[in-house]
Amino acid sequence: MQKFLLIALAGAFGASLRYSCYVVANKYVSSIFPWTTIGVNALGCFIFGFVYALSVHKMVISGETRIIILVGFTGAFTTFSAIAFETIEFMKLSQWTLAAGNLVVENVAVLIAIYLGMTIGRLI
């Protein structure tokens, strides 16, 4: 039960931080393209890769803590539902280039971010 509550707490923190990123970004970035979603998902994937590497390869984070961070925090901090929604909105407006660009940029960004997180985590 304690692990469940810790995952829920980490998830609440991740979701709150995600919302905070949107609030701050909306003050400084005005773009039709969803750069904030891409940035948050890339950062979350970097954190995922980094924590995973520190847990599995360096053994400096316990398996239980890894689950709490990866499932709770990064699970709530990153979301592909936002990507799907934003892509569908572009499609509704027949903005096919933006829809395709969103899918490509998002997926490439998160793959690179996870790889970098894992690589840096192994090097530390």
C-alpha cells in the first residue's frame, strides 16, 4: 500500500509540474505548434532514461524507487494523449503538414531524449 501511495504522490507532482510548464510556456511562447508538449515529453523521456540507467546500470537507485519515479512521476509528467489530441486538432483543420510534423518531431525528440538519458546515466 505504501508503494501505491508513493506512486500516486509522484504522479501528483508530475502532473502539477507538467501544468506549471504549460503555464510558464504560455507566457513566453505563442505558437500554433505544440512546442511545450514536445519539450515536456522530451524532458520526461530524458528523466526516464536517466533514472533507468542509474537504477539498472549503476545500481544507485533501488528498483522500488525506480518504479515510483518512472510510473508515478514520468507517467504523469509525460503523456501521449496530448500529442494525439493536438495532432487530431491539426487534422480537423486540414493542417496535414503540422499534424505529420507534430508526430515526427515528438517521436524523434523522445527517442533521442531517452537515449541521451540512458547514456548520461551510464556515464555517471
